[in-house]
Amino acid sequence: MTKHVIPLGGIAAAVILASSASAEIKVNENLSFGGYIVGSATLTDIDGASTTSTMDIDATKLITTAKFAPVTGTLSFFAGSDNDVTVLDAYASYDAGNGITVTGGKFLSWLGYEAFDPVNMTQITYGWQPLAGSISGLIGIPAYHSGVKIEKSGDGYTSGFAVLDSNRYDTTAVKGDGRLDHGAGFEAYTTFKSGNFTTFIGAAYDKDDWADLATYSGDVWFQYAEGANTFALELCYANQDPKIGDNTASYFWLLFAKHTFSEKFALSGRVSGGNVDGTPADAEYIKGTIAPAWTITPNLEIVGEVSYTTFDGVGFDNGLFAGLQARFKF
């Protein structure tokens, strides 16, 4: 998986930060618009290697939702820091009743605790995203792809299964490969909620006959939320199995805590780490993050972050990231 410009995980985003979702603009009962603009100033210092700073627009998104029961259509346009505009979401969902929903089109993977859209993130960077891109590119959480999925919701649970054009975690985040003739991808998940506890279990698989490569990953996370406090644990394992050569396995873990002091201020902390077996020196990292967040208005939020990462097997020992991000949603 290449760097997710904005990341992952619609389920976790809904559970943890529903209040941060884009502010919907309703045209009528059937049509609504929303979106966001996110920009940041950052400093990255890699010990013995380089120091870089940025001040730029990180992401822009415009989303349209049309509801004509039992069908709902969603279309969004997205531009990352490279300013390339792409169609991000493009799908229609059919409510079949009895808790069953069938969706076809282009949509986000279920895997990943941390959200794809930055307005649903508690930090600026991801726990799976250290300063060394060669490691983060092998962490096993997919992003956008195209296909058909079916979900079933019941008392305290939701489960789903998807057939996809691809489900690679080591390719672009904003689309799948667009082809079924050299192999399909599959994804499944189930999530349970009991009181203050939420459990998610998901798996992804892709067989690329053209590249003679199979990739698969499993992701599990647990969350406890009560009052002003939220705690979470995530574990992810991934494997690339080429027809020729050795497997490349990786794992990733995350511990997360958040305390909301008031309607205007919250503080998040995170410790994460990972290892990529088969890379030079079996590269690994441990990352610590502190992230304060200020709600200026219902449409404007300021998020800060300081992260310190230690490395092994990547050619340098540690790195520091500091940033301030403004998020405007409409």
C-alpha cells in the first residue's frame, strides 16, 4: 500500500468520531452535499538523513448523496496534496430489508481502525505510517477498490462480504486495478457491539495472475468508549506471496487513547509499531504520538501532532514529526 494520503476505516470513523463528519448541506429530502478542505504545516526531521518542512493543502473532497428509497447513490471527488482530482466514491446501495444492504461501485475498504478522511482522524499521521515509506508501504490495510458488497446488520452486529476488482494493500489508495481478467479480490468482516465495547474482525485477499502475486491480510481492533474517554487496540498482519521468490510478511499494532476535556478541546495519545520480514535487516519501527485538537466552530477544527519514531534496519535510528492541521468541513 502506498501512502494513504488520507487514510482508512469507515466503521471505526463512525464509531469514534461521528461528530467530526462533514456538515451536510441538504438541497431537499433526496439530495445533499458535503465535503472538506484540509491544509497543514509540518516539519519532519530524520536523524542523520534530512529535515523537510511543508505548508500545503493536504486534501479536498466534495461529496453528493442522492436518496430515493430503497436506493441511495453516493459520488465524491477528491484531490490530495498532488492536486490530482479523482472520483473517489461512486456507488449505489440497495436496502433489501431485514438489515441487508447490497452495494455496487467504487468504495472504501472495511479494514483499518484509523479513518480515511482527515476530518475523522484524531491525529495528522497514521499509526501504520512511520517516517520510512519503505515500511508503511507493506502494512496490510487496503483502501479504495471497485466491486459488489453485501452487508447484514442485526442486534449488536454487522457483517459483510465483498467481491472486488482488487484488494491490494501495496498499490494506490484511491482505486483498485479496475480489472477482473487477471484475478479478483475478496474482503469480509464482522463487528460486534456490546455496551461500551466494539470488536472488529476483518480479512482481505487478492490474487493477481498477471503479476503472479497473492496478497492477504487480517485486521482486528477493539474499542472501549465511555463518557469522555476512548481506548483502542489494533493488530494487523499481512503477507505477500509471489510465485517466484520469498514471502514478505508484516505486522502492525496500535494502542490509542483519547480524552475529551470539553466541547472545544480533546487530547489523543497513540503508540504503534510494526515489522516487515524479508526487507533488508527485517525493518521495524516504534512510534509515539501526542495530538491535541481544538474545535473552533462546528465547521472548523485545528489539530496538532508531535510524533517520535525509532527505527531498526532502515539506515537511520529515529525521526521527529511535528505538524499543525486546519480542517474546514461543509
